[in-house]
Amino acid sequence: MEETLCSIEFLSDKKGFVARLNSDIGGLREYKASTFDELLSQVMIELQDEFEGLSEM
């Protein structure tokens, strides 16, 4: 059975990049960065921290 763990939306404008994450555990949050690589790193670290706790349960 599949279950949605989170949703991620990536946006860009002239100022940089924005990621909006939404999950049952962390709720809705937003990250901003001037480069996409930096933003992706932030998102990856956040999700890794959040879901590592699930695997320990």
C-alpha cells in the first residue's frame, strides 16, 4: 500500500528559489536560497532528518 509522505513544490523568481514542503510530521514550511543546488541541499537535509526518525519506530 502506498502512502504520501510529503509534498514538495519548487518555485523560482528573479530573487532565487523557494521550496515549500508539507508533511504530517513537520507541517508546512518554506525554504529560500539564491541557487537551486543550495535549496536542494536544504530540502534533502530536512527530509533526511525528518524521515530517519520514522525508520527507528
